[in-house]
Amino acid sequence: MALQRRQFSFLACIFQVVIFFLFSKFAKYSEKAMPSYDLKKVFNDTDYPLFQDIHVMVFVGFGFLMAFLKRYGFSAVSVNLLLSAVIIQWALFLRGVMSKEFRETGYFSISIADLMISDLSCVVVIISMGVLLGRLTPTQFLLLSLLESSFSIFVEFYLFEQLHINDGGRALVIHTFAAYFGLAVSKAGYSSHIMDTGPDGSISHSELFSMIGTLFLWIFFPSFNAAEQDIPNARMRAILNTYLSMASCTVMTFLLSSLTDKYGRFNMIHVQSSTLAGGVAVGTVANVIVYPRDAILVGAIAGALSVVGHAYISPSILEKKLKIYDTCGVHNLHGLPGLLSGIMSVFFVLYYDPAIYGKDIEKIYPYWKGGRRNGDRDKYTQAYYQSLGIIIVMVSSIVLGYITGFILRLPWVHKVNEKSYKDKHIHFDNEFQFLPKYWNSLELRRSLNVRLEEPVSPMREDSIY
Amino acid sequence: MALQRRQFSFLACIFQVVIFFLFSKFAKYSEKAMPSYDLKKVFNDTDYPLFQDIHVMVFVGFGFLMAFLKRYGFSAVSVNLLLSAVIIQWALFLRGVMSKEFRETGYFSISIADLMISDLSCVVVIISMGVLLGRLTPTQFLLLSLLESSFSIFVEFYLFEQLHINDGGRALVIHTFAAYFGLAVSKAGYSSHIMDTGPDGSISHSELFSMIGTLFLWIFFPSFNAAEQDIPNARMRAILNTYLSMASCTVMTFLLSSLTDKYGRFNMIHVQSSTLAGGVAVGTVANVIVYPRDAILVGAIAGALSVVGHAYISPSILEKKLKIYDTCGVHNLHGLPGLLSGIMSVFFVLYYDPAIYGKDIEKIYPYWKGGRRNGDRDKYTQAYYQSLGIIIVMVSSIVLGYITGFILRLPWVHKVNEKSYKDKHIHFDNEFQFLPKYWNSLELRRSLNVRLEEPVSPMREDSIY
Amino acid sequence: MALQRRQFSFLACIFQVVIFFLFSKFAKYSEKAMPSYDLKKVFNDTDYPLFQDIHVMVFVGFGFLMAFLKRYGFSAVSVNLLLSAVIIQWALFLRGVMSKEFRETGYFSISIADLMISDLSCVVVIISMGVLLGRLTPTQFLLLSLLESSFSIFVEFYLFEQLHINDGGRALVIHTFAAYFGLAVSKAGYSSHIMDTGPDGSISHSELFSMIGTLFLWIFFPSFNAAEQDIPNARMRAILNTYLSMASCTVMTFLLSSLTDKYGRFNMIHVQSSTLAGGVAVGTVANVIVYPRDAILVGAIAGALSVVGHAYISPSILEKKLKIYDTCGVHNLHGLPGLLSGIMSVFFVLYYDPAIYGKDIEKIYPYWKGGRRNGDRDKYTQAYYQSLGIIIVMVSSIVLGYITGFILRLPWVHKVNEKSYKDKHIHFDNEFQFLPKYWNSLELRRSLNVRLEEPVSPMREDSIY
């Protein structure tokens, strides 16, 4: 039992010690950060302000977006912080050792661009965490982080370095992968009592906290989709496309939210989640689209799809038929719009005349014929590879998610006795909290001067397995 | 009845379809966003970080500032998001077709500077929304957005292109116009039962949400006032002036808030609202003032004026005598300080020796004698035109606001039966909410397994008309 | 009595008037902000985005971090705003008159770099405010601000201009100084009834508000530590070091928080506060460390130290033995990690080979031999001066804090009758609020149509003296 209680601390300690030695041996800072390097100015020569926009999205945006659950808001925000702190170190290392620099020199270097892409790896895990929120122990979340971030980096590497597909705002390798990965983990861990105790209650204040998350994601989504663009004109296009797509998506969300309600009212969930679908759906093609009209169209379709997903697909297909429980409705915010974004990338490569990109086309489709990489693709072969990319993301996310789900069910990870869990209905209030009511109990102890009875440790109870 | 419930969705749909076709035909992206354009870097060649500051102000700042009403916080933040998504598309189009480029080429192009100025158009409507908060249906808010943003763009065009006045931080065309426009709409829609059911209750948590808004507005106000400056030294002056003005305004607010309280306590409303008056009041002259002292003075006057407005003018003149109900106290945050800003612009053009601006004077007062526009003004004629600008803003905002108020009262817009409204006191809790208690009702349905009784649709009820 | 109630307004008024005249006589804007100056672009030629990051930290970050107290959240955020508005004016002036420019020309000029460093002066006072939260009147806080910001500027001046020590992210002159200064004030003002009425209750919503503060501080801490670096490569190093240090600190915090709990749960206080210790502890050496490994190590030690501080040092040593009450646990977030940072600066100057800094070493250790200042130091003498710096910060903060504490106890500052304070237990709810329940009382008055009884003014009651 004692070992069980300390399992998380034990694993976290191993992680941090290993990271320390790995970074000692293999990591160094980019030349730009070394003394005597003639960097002109941090804001001119690096993407620091862009990185900060994404940093706000990861910690405040996604953190608070998931704070809508009653009794779970603080845990959601905290676990988000913990996992991100783990992943940014792990992703820095993993991407480092997969770099050309590492293969050539035996070490990898860290610059602000690396911080930015590590933050994107956090987003992958955080999205899956949204599916599973309230149903995993910290130990399980920790394992999930390490496994999923590794898998996603390999898939991303394969898509970009082997298939040479374009995924501008990373809607495929981040949003789609993460959503279906999370759903597969949820499916692998399904057990009947979840639906009864589903922590889906929320109160108006939690909803407002959640809107803090929604709004910061809404505001900085143009930065997110622009982050990994190499050439400035593509980056600016990504910004403009995302801005327009999100505006039309938001109007569409309110419109359909009212339509799907019997009395014409708006639904809080749609406002919190579907308004962001436009940013996801424009992702893959954020650097591709060159006409404002097309960005508006993609956003409108995404908003419609997401509301329909929330209103019909999630409750009747995912929950009822497939028995997959999706706490934050991640399928409708990241899954469907991400898939739409992939399909759009096939559509636009066929629809647009490649001539409009001029020489810059190889910056968008790296294996285009006549480019520096000696590619041989035209619009049809590129469309084929883009389609292949979608299939690989779907298959890999579901298969790897299932595997991860089974790993998280292993006896040494999962110690909760389901029978005891069902009996202890009296501890319901704590079941989805990782955190004791510190001050309250402290106050109580002080005022009553009595020792508190031993509470049931919530960390061992709130598991789906 | 069904048609009535779907009125909002119907109008929003028309809007989005029309925007799609208008953008298809007339809009394209700026050359900078097109492939092959040699943009050096988004952060050097565009105002993206400044735009993001303002984006945060519009969605988080103004959204949460209005979240202080009990039972209305979520609606305030959501409607703010909806209206802004509508206006940024509409304002992009309207400013586009009024541009020189459109007259010459038949299309207009979109760059990051255009996103920034569209966000400013949102601010106009959001400020008026603050006056009317809790008293309009979504359909009415949608119409208000389209009408007011169009009017304000025309007024702004007239002031800048015809009168050639200086309104650096746009205190006249944004804050003053919006405040008096909103008050006129409120006056046109006055009906006696408002005061009884005024949704002015708040609880301490709502107040803290509101402070999120206040603080983000406070922090980024220098960016707001600097946004539309063409020359960098004027932009920097706007930043410094706003910073100092807000600091002295905040001290003045606390000082007077304590003085106006019998027991020397601070008033939450003053802290939330009057502390921002310094940013508004320095607006028009943000690029004019060249001495720190003057910025401090303007801020101090603004803080005093705003507290006096909250403490005496709003309750005894606006509400009692003029029967104008101003939910968020917009008159004291935007109206009076905006007016002060206009008057300051007259004062400073007379008080400062024009020689201190050197050649740059024509960047501030575009029709100054000897400039490129072949103007013929000296300080006295410029002061005359600045005064004329104030009068035009006041008259146009009040007249157009009244007209808009009457349009919103038209039978096909306003369907609420006042008698039924008064009888249904039992539904008070929902009256100022656009949103059903989704999760709670869902929970209830699940646990009780009964069909809920048909609730009164709040969307049809919460109208001032 | 009337005079007593108006004491705050009176002092604030004197302050603002004096500032106006001082700025009239001595202040002007930087040449860059003056018309005709050929500034290329605000974002290239100034540190405006960096300044805005710090501005967010000061007003949103620290403001909300302190909002965790039940019944005191709004006051914490408001007083933070008030004091910051006072200090940014005062620090601008004080640093101005201590500048070389002032000595040579008789005036000082204000640029964006000056706004940034004035914001840092706010941080000093805000940290001390965290120790004293809920126990001072506004008048006392106002005096504290003026005294402490002045003292800290003198100490900082002495350390940098006389001792020539390196304190890159200002962990010594900001975090350490402020923490021990606040603790000394708290000690000087100790009276027995504090522990009984300690306002340490919090509810889950307050905790989430507090996380808004924590997260914005977490996100922008790299900017904080980079702010005062002159050379871009040092600034970038500060960013990277802080990022890694905070990541490892966060993992360590969760790990140890779980270990120190009997049932393996996480502690809210640790999550809110200790996760930031990595940013503080890396401060002084943020520009010194050149290997990622070392940043990770410093962060891990800081996290461990801070959790141990919260769990053992604060309750058993500070509170029980030393009778020092520290409302926000400032000692564990700023005190201990700041001290650690100082010690690290001694360690790294000895441990690293000075050759790795090349010519840039004099930008880090200004008095290094062979630099432009004709210094004569090697690693041992620099280590001596760094140690001397720690001692001076510790001694000066404690002595000056004590003196300030006694000044705040002077009869004309402190008017609360302790006896009456103890008797009035009925007013407990208001005791730690500066603000009347404006709306509620208004509502009550309206609905009951009765005049409210005269409440006890909380401003006079909630003092520790």
C-alpha cells in the first residue's frame, strides 16, 4: 500500500533524474544563446513573442478549457501544468536525438524554436487528457504523457520526413492524432460504472473559468497555426486564414447551437468548444489557402460539423453505440475538425492551380517536382500522399491509443479495486479530485484540535480501470 | 412561434452567406501574404504583436469586464464573442469597399493592419453592448452590431477624411461615439419594468471575473492607443502617455472612491471601471502630448471625473431624471472620459507651440499648412475643427442611436409580450440568460428519467422592449 | 474620526500632487518618443513586447496569485493595482534622479526600458504585500510602498553600482529582499490575535483564481529573468535557462508534494507557489548558466526546497518559533529560492571556467579584470563580492523591514483599538475586506426601502497593529 501511494513520486523521480543525465550528456544551448554570439535582438532574430503566444495557449488556454468540471477544475489545471512540464523536457530530448545535428555531432542544441515545438508536443497529450479527464490517476497520466508524446513525435517524423506531406498548422499530427488516440485509450479502459458517476456536473462559475481557456485559445490560434511556417509570407497567410476561419466558425456555431435547441437558446458547450473548431479545421491548409473566401468556407463547415458532433454524434454514436466516453467533447473540437482539415488538404492541392505558389511551392509541398529535394510530385501524387497521411494518422492513433490503454490497465499501474470503488459512494466528492481540501482540513484541525480520520486516498480511486 | 425562435439563426445565416459571397467577389489577401512575396519577418514587417494585444483586450478584456452580473456572466462573455466574430467580418468588408484600393481596382486586400482596425470596430459595439447588457435578445444584438459598426465607420471616415481631425487613440470615434450611441438606444427602449428587474446583482466571484477584464484592459491600453499611429515616435509617445495617465488615474480613482464613501471604503465599481478612464481620456491626445506632466494631469482629471460620474451623475441624472439605464456604467468609463479627451485635443492644439512637432506635425494634424495634403490650418483653425469633431460625434451618436433603438423596437424584431413578461416572475432566474443550464438539466433528466417540462424560452423574454 | 477615515485619501492626494510637480520640473520623454526622431519601429527599437509580458505578470500574475483568500480576493487584486500605480510613478522618479543623465542635465528622460524597470519595483512591494495580506490598512500599504520601493532602489543601486555584482534576473534585489523585508515587517507588527483570526480560509473557486496568477507568472517568467539583460545572447540564455528550470522545478514540486502527503495527494499551495520557485532560483544566474543540465538542476533543487519550506519550515519554524505570520507563503516562493539563487551565483562563478564567456564576461561581471570599467576581479574576488551581496541584501532587508514595521505602528498611522477589535467578532466577515458589498447593500436598500445601519468601517479594523 505504501509503495502504491508513492508510485507517482517514484516514477516522477526516475523521470527527472534520467532527464538530468540525458541532458548532461547530450544537450547544449543553441549557438545564439552562447556568449560572444552576435545576436542582434531576441525579438528580431528569434520567434520569442510567437512562442509566448503558444505558451499561453498551452498553460492557460488548454488548462482552463478543461476547468469546467465541478469538483475537478483545480485538478485539471494542475495536471495540465504537471504533464506539460514533463513533456517539454521529454520532447526536447526526443526531437533532439532524432535531429540531423545529433546524428552528426553526438549532441543536440536547444533554441527558442525548440521550446516552441516542445510546447506543441504538450498540446498532443493535453488534448487526449481532455478525453480522459477525471478518470486517470497521476501515475497513469504520467505514463500516458511519455508514451503518447513519443508516439506522436515518431508519427510526425514519418509524415514529414518520409511522406513529405504538408500539415501547416499541424491539424493532422496534433489535433487528429491526439483526439483519436485519446478516444482509443478511453475505449480500451471502458468499464460500466463510468457512466453512472460521470463527473459531468458543472456550475456557472466553472463555466466562466472554462471561457478563460476558450478565449485565450481563440485569440492566439492564428499564432498556433503560424508557428511552424518557415517562410514569412506563409506565416502571414496562416494568420489571416485562421482569423477569418475562426470568425465564420463562431457565427456558424451560434447559429446552429440555437437551431439545435428546441427553444432557440445557445448551448454553453458549443460556445466553449465549437467556436474553436475553425482554427483546427484550417490548420493543415493554413499555409495553402490564398483566398479569404476559402478560409471563411472552411471555418463555417468546421463550426457546423462540430455542433452536429456535440448534439448528435457524441451522445448517440460515441457514447451509446461505441461506449466511448469523451469527458470534454474532444472528438468534436479536435477529432472531426482535424479530419476535415486533412480532407481539405487533399481538396486544395487538387483544386488550386499550383502556379499561384510560384517558386515557394516547395516550401509548402517539399517533394514537389523541381524543388531542392529532387521530388517528383505533381498535384495528383501530392493529393495521394496527403490522403495516405490521413490514413496513417487515423490508424496509428487508434492502434497506439489502444496499446497505451492496455498498458495503463496493467496491474502494477492500476491498483483500484472496482468492487471497493462501487461501495464507497460516500466518498463521491473526492473521487475526481487529486487534491485534499488542504486549508479546510487545516482550519478544522486547528479549531477542533482533533486528528482527522484517515480519508480514502482519492488518487487510488479515481481511475477508469 | 417557431419562426420567432429561429429568427436569430435565420439572420445569422443570411449574414454569413452574404459575407461569403462578398468576400468571394471583392476580397483578397495583401501582397505580403501571397507566395513569393519577400516579407522579411512577420514580427518586423507587420504589427502582429500589437494586434494580439488588442485582440486580448477585445475578447478577454471587454468580455470579462462585463461578466460582473449575477446570472449573466457567461452570456456576456459569449455574446461578446459572437458579436465580435460578426463585426470583424463586416468591418473588414465595409472598410475594404470604402478604400482607395477598391475604388481603383475593384477589390480590397486584407493585411494584419486591417485585422487590427476591425478589432477596433468590435470595441465600438461592445461598449454600447455594455449599456444594454441583459436587456436585448440575440437578434437585437445582431442588428445592433451591423447598424452601429456601419454608422461608426461612416462617422470615422467623415472625421478623418473630411474634417482631418486628430483622434490618436480614437477616444472620440470609438469611446465617445459608442457610449452615447448605447445610451440613446437605451433611452429609445426604455420601459418602466426595467428598474424592478434590473440584473444588477453580483457576487464576489463575479467581481473577480470582472477584474480579469479590467486588468487586461489596463495592461494593454497603451497598445490600444498606439495601434493606429503611423510614425513610430508617435506610437511610442502614445505608449508612454497612456502608461502615465493610467497610473495617475488609478491613484485618483482610489483616492476619490474612498472620499465618496461615508466610511472611507473603496467601491468595487470604481476600481473595475474608473481605473481605466485614464486610458480613454488620454486617447485623442495620446500622440499629441509631449510632456510626462500633461499625461499625468489628464489621467488624474479622468479618474476624478469617472468616480464623480459613478457616484453622482449616473444615479441622479442619468437614471432618475433622464430615465436612461446604463448596466455597466459605460457613461462614466467611456462617455465622460471620451468627451474629456476631445476637449483636451482642443486645449492642447492651442496650448502647445506647434514648433515642437517639427516636420512631423502633418502626421498628427494632416491638414496643417505646408504639409503634403496642401492644408491651410494653423492652431486656431485646427482647434475649430477638433471642436467640430466633438459636436459631430455627439450629435451623430445620439441621433443614430435613437434611430437604431426604434428599429430594434419594430414588431418583427421585438416579439416579447410585456404583460406575459411581468407575470412570469417565477422564471426570473432565466430571464437574463441566453443559455439553458445544459448540464444540470441533462443530469436531472438522466437521474430522474423524466422529460422536463417545457421551459419559457428566455431568448424571447429578456428584452427591454 | 473623520480625519482618520480620510487619512488614505489625504496621503494619496499629497502623493499625486507631489508627483505631478516633480514630473513637471524634472521629467521628459526619451528622445525616441519625441517628434522627428527617426525611430524605425517600436517593436524593433524598444523592448515593448517584453515590457508587456512583465506588465501582465505584475497586474494579472501577482494580483491573482494573491486572490486565494476567502473574502479577500477582490481586495488583493485591487490593492495590488493601487500600489503598483503608486510605485510605477515613484520608481520612475527615484531612478530618474539617481541617473547619470539627471546629474549631468538636471532632468531625467522616460523610455520603455524605464517603464519595464519601474514594473520590477512594483514586484518588490507586491511580494512583501503577500506576506502581510489581509493585515494592513490602505494607508499602511501606501506608506509601505513608498518606503520599501525607495529602500530597494537604494540597495539595488549599491549592489550594482558599488559592489558590481551580477544579479541577472534580480533574484537577490527583488525576490530575496522583498521576502525578508516583508517578514521583518510582519514580525515587527506581530500581535497575538492574528493566529486566531488568520484569514487562511479558501474555497475551490478562489483556488482557481489563484491559478490564473500562477500560470501567467509561470508562462512569462522567462521574460522576467531576461528583462534586464543588456546583450541579446545573455537574454536568450536567460530565457532558455528559466524555461528548463521551471519545467524541472514543476516536476519536483508535484513529486515532493505527493511524498509529503500521507495519502500521496497533491497540495494546492505547493502547486500554486512552489512550481514558480524554479524561476526565482535561476534568477541571479539566468545569464550565467551555459549548460541546460545546470538549469535543470537548479530548478529541481528550488522545487524541493520550496515544498520543504511550505511543509516544514513555515509552520514549525516561522510561525511557531519565530511568531512570523506569512499569509501567502512568500518565504517559500521568494525567500528561500531567492537565497538559493544567490548561493548559486557564488557557486557558478567558482565552478565555471571564465573562458567560456569570452569577451562578454564583463557584461556579466562588470568589474572583471581587463574590462572597460578597469576592474580587477578574478573568479575568487567575484565570488567574494557575490557573497557580500547576499549578506547585504539579507541584513538590509531585515533591518529596513523592521524599521518600516515600526513606522507602520506609529500612532498616527495605526488607529485601531485592539480591544475593540477583539470584541467585534460579529463583524468578522468584513474584517479583511477593504470594500463594502456595494451591490448587495444597494439591492437591500432598494428592496426593503430602509436605511442601512451604520456598519463598522473595515478599513480601520483590519490591521495587525
